[in-house]
Amino acid sequence: MEASAFSPAHITGFFSPYYATGDPLHSGSKGAGYSISKGVTTKVKVEPTKTSKVNVTINGHQQEHPQVSLEVAKQFLSRSKESYNLTIDHKVDVPIGAGLGSSAAAALGLALALNKAMDLHLPLNEAAQIAHRAEVTCGTGLGGVSAEYLGGFEVRTRPGAPGIGEATRLGSCKDYASVTLCLGGLSTRQVLSDQDMRRRLAEAGATLVDRFAQSPSVELFLKFSRQFAEATGLVSPVLKKVLGQTDSAGFVCSMAMIGKTVFTLARHGDVSGLVSIYNKHASREDQIMVADVEERGARLV
């Protein structure tokens, strides 16, 4: 039995973390962001066996300790009376660990694909809840699964997994392109495990989310994203240098949460001008990515 699923990558501009004691499904974040047309395609092969085994590759490379994928697989295997050999391949076409939600996309796509291949017939939001639980339990994310499950340009006004939290898709972004410059990664687990940083994120994000939800727009999203990034103290000197140049050119850019990535939503006619600025700071062509906003959420393919 085989199945494949695609989950869009996602950029969060600002957020406020929330942890529900002992309940990962009610933990999560309020926040705002958008999904992009690039992401993670996950293929699974399920074969009956006497003892369950899980094999995971990412872009063709064997993974020794793929924590989130193993957690998702474990949750699905526990729901079956049979034992299976699971072969899982994630094809990731965005930088990993750079604030583009690749971990959530891998977990969510895997959950949808296993639900199909194992013939479990779980409601889609219940399958997505398994991915959310894995992200929270492993410390690799909070709101990415909910955002990628929904798709589009969204605001999350109540924390929690799909079907528990509240997320609203905003207007179409067909006039805009996501333009990013990836200059490295940050450990989401490390950032979110710092209690002082959690407090700063919560204080900086909560009011912005509430204000944004009252009158959402692309312009306000970008403005609040920049305010949030600066308030958290996460913007590195290298990113500050890039942002200074984009400011001078009239672009409102910010830092993707959580990674060393500069992002904005630019009108199509402005993309080339922004890319020319990014080129001054990129050492490789693949550090710059232009993508559409993905209006659809994660799905079987």
C-alpha cells in the first residue's frame, strides 16, 4: 500500500506561544503568516510484517534519528492492530531549519499519507492533530501544522491543533509573491525551550495578533512582522544589514520565525528589484527563493 501527500511550507511573521499543561493538542500559538507553493512531498510505502519498522529518508538521504517523523509513525502504528514496515521519503524543496515550516510540513504530509496507506479512515483534522502533537512533543514547532493544514494567508486567533485552535484564511494574495533570502538556520527547539525567550515572544506577539485580526492586510502583516522581529532580539547583525538595505529601497521586510531568513510579500513587478538586493548577500543561488502564496492546504497527491 502506498500514498503520497504534499504540505506547503509556511512563513510566520509574528506569533504568541501557548503551552497547555499535559495537553499538546491544546498547546500551540496565535499568530499570522502564509503558506507558499513550495514545501514537502511525502511518499509512504506500507508493508505488513511481524515486527514494525520505520525507515525515513529526506531528499534521498537515510536519516538516523528523524525525531518528528518517527513520532508521527509511532502514533499511527499504535492505532493499528497490525504490524507494518513503513518506508517514508520526504522530498523537501525549501531550506531546512530556516523558518519555513519544513518540519511541520513533513509531519503533516506524513500523517495524511499514512492515514491513506494504512486505510485508517481517520477524519483529516484528526490525522493533522497527530502531526501537531508530534511537533509540540518534539519541540520543533507550535502553529505550523494548523497554518499549513489551512493554507493561504492566515491569522491564528486561538492556539491548538486543527479542529481545536482557530485559524482564519484571509484574502487572496495572487498579486504578491513571497521573496526570501535564507542565510542560515536557528534551532526552534532551542529558542522555544528558553523560558525568558518564551516570555518575550508571548508579550511581543499577543497584542499584535489581536490588533492584526481586527483589520488584516498584507501591509499591516509586514509592518507588525518587523516590529515583532525587532522586539524579540532574534535579528542577527547580518540580517539587520540586509534589512537596512531593503528599508532604503522601500521594501518592508522582516525575519521568518524562526530562522535566519529575510522575507516579504512583494508585488510581482517589484520582485526583480528586491532580488537584486538579496543577490548582494547571497553566496549561492539557492539561498534566494521566489514562490507564490499557496491558497490550498496540505493534501493527498
